[in-house]
Amino acid sequence: MPTVERENIGLLTDKLIVKIKKEDYFPSFEKKLKEYSKTANIPGFRKGMVPAGMIKKMYGAGIFNEEVLKTVEKQLYSYLNEEKPDIFAQPLPLENDMSKIDLNNPTDYDFGFEIGLKPVFEIPDLAKAKLTMHLVDITEDMLNEEINRMQLKAGKMTEPEVIDNDENVLNVLFTESDKDGVAVEGGISKENSVLLKYFTPKMQKELKGKKAGDHIVFQLNKTFEGDKLAMMLEDLGFEKNDEEAAKKYFKLDIVKLGLVEKREMDEAFFNEVFPGKNIQSAEDFRTALKAEMETYWSSQSRNQLQDQLYHLLLDETKMEFPESFLKRWLQTGGDKPKTAEEAEQEFPGFSNQLKWTLISDKLIRDNNLDVNNEELKEQMKLEVMRYFGQMNMGEDMSWLDSYIDRMMKDEKQVDATYRRLITEKLFGWMESQTKPKEKKVTADELAAMQHNHQH
């Protein structure tokens, strides 16, 4: 009978030695050989009448190897199912000498496999975590800025005759030149669109009154400042901090002028922004928009708190890995084989991801977090309705239930929805265990925090 011996060969790494005897595999080999002789089609012989010696000579080695390996694999997975070691991935075969498998000399064989064991670890007490809930107050300036943006977005583009407004859009041609406006041979020439307010105050004053067909000559660093200068340098093909390029002269030809006429604050505009709410006054519109902005920034505050929790658990949870095993697995476990160098390079990011998976799985398991079928169906309904948005789908929505039933038969769809919901539940549970201090921040400050940490 086949046996398995286990020994430790490194940190969280064990070796399994599967030992098989001749009697474990040879009877099945002989049986398979007889089956081949009954079905083999060989010219010159009637079906089922091919001599056993010829079958053995032609197919014996392949059948013999296959039966030996099948016996080893069966015993390996029987052992894993019975002993249930908590392992990563699948066992990796060690260097087994396949040349010793000899049809003409059937004997006992040993096969080695390496397994990587999952670490035992403790998760820090979230109740003691020092966290901060960064809150954004919606100010009148923020509200006015958002309304102005929405009015411009829904506005109508016009073509004024002259530049007379900070919001004028200048469609221009930049041509690299000398200080007199003579084009530099082989220099840069590029069309662009620039808002008047992006220029320096002095240049804005000079440009006002100009019209299509006019031109000016300027130096970049005396015409744009700060982030606007960096933006223009990049648009023209330079590095954003290129000080020498910033001193270059350009001739600017005004090709065309544009101006967006802001949308009127009327009922039609209110209903386009908030369909179905029947908003009739600017005051009610501001109230509804402020509530929407508060909801948005509240969710961003929670996202940032969750980011803190993610980093806290990754940084404070002490965990070791069977690195050698996992790097070997990285080389062979994907769709395409990787070199040892590629596996080494990928390992830090991979181990972080693996660490988070172990932490989250433990929290979900220890706290009995789960998603049932009704929750899955309800989430799918919400996603379908969100997909169709404000489309008028009529009063008869009976089709939706059968549509969701079909989605529930799609394993990939179910798995993706489950992962979203269980992640929401996990972070919701983690938040409930904490007592973060509150801190007021601006919208820009909170946005910068989120930009620096995306997961």
C-alpha cells in the first residue's frame, strides 16, 4: 500500500515523500495493457488479435509511466484530504529522477513534493487603533463653484468677436520663434485651446480686445505661472520642470474664439440635474445639491478611513511566509512560466496581496460574515437599475426577476458580486470596532490623501 512521509525542510515548508511499491501500480498497468490489445488498430492484425508482446513494445512505456504517476498522484491527494494541512496552492514536485521508471525493471519508487504552509498569526485589536475620520464641510464657496461648473457644462458654446471675458476659450497656434516672432527652423508648432484665465494677469490684460487673426509674441515663463506653466510645457512636449524650455519664445496666432454661455438657473435646468424631484426654485436646488455633495464627501471620508484600516492591518499584523516555495510557485503557477528573476521582482507585491487575503479571510471566518442569495439578488438588481440609469423602462418590471435569475446562474457574475458585498461587510464590521477621532479638512486635502493611497 502507498505511504506518505512528511518532514520539515525550511520555514513553513515541508517535504512529502510518496512511496509506492510494485504491487500498488503493476496490476493496473497489466489491466490497461490488456485493454489496449483489445482496441488497438494495427495494420496486418485483426482488431483484438494483436500479440501482447507487440502492444507492450509499442505502448508499454507510456502506459507504465502513466500508471505509476497516477498511483502517486492518487496517494498524494488522498493524504492531503485526510490530513488537511493548511497549505498554499498545490504541492510542487521536487526533482524526481524519471529515468528510474523502467518498464523492464518494475520496482518500488519514491516521489518528493514540496508544500508551503500558511502562517499562524494574530490580528491587532481594532478597538485600540488610532484612526482619524477626515470630514469635509460643504461651504458656500464649494456649492457656488459646483453650480458654476454645472452651468458651464450644460451651457451653449458661442463665438464672440473679441476677447472680453476670463472664461473665453482661445483656439490658438503656438509657433516656436525668436523674440521678434520669426519662426525657429525645426521648432515646435502646435495647436491648442487655452482659457484666458490661465494666462498671467498682465497677459490677460494684453489679450483682451484681440480677435481671431491677431497674434502676440511671448516667453512661456512670463505668460504662465505655477501649475499652468507646467501644463503648457508638457503640452508642448517638454518636461514640466524644464527651466530652459520655460525661457523660450513663442508666437501665438489666435485662430478662433469661444465662450460658453452659462445655463440659466430655471426649472428645466433643475430637472435635468435632478430628474423626478420637481425642484422649482434656486433655493431648493441648492439644498438638494448640498445634500448630494455631503453624501459624496461622507463616502469619501469613509473610503479614507478604510484605507487607514487596510494599512494598519498590513503593517501591524506580523506574518511569515514560505518564501522559497512561493517564489517557485510564482514561476510555474501562472498562465505563462516566469524566470527566477521575474518571480523575485513580483514577490513583494504578491506577498502583500497574499497577506491581505489571509487577514481578510480570517476576519470574515472568525466573525461569521457572509452573503446570502437574497442579498446577491438584491445587489444585482441595484446594479442593473444603475446600468439603465434614468431610462424609462415602463411600468411592467416583471422581466427583471427572470433576468436576475439568469445572472445567478453565471458563476463569474455571482463571484464578482459576492466579493463586492463581502468586502463591504468586512470593512463595515471593521469600522464598527473602531473609535476614530474626527478632523475637519478641505475637499482638496481629502482628495490628496486618496490620490496617494489607491487599493
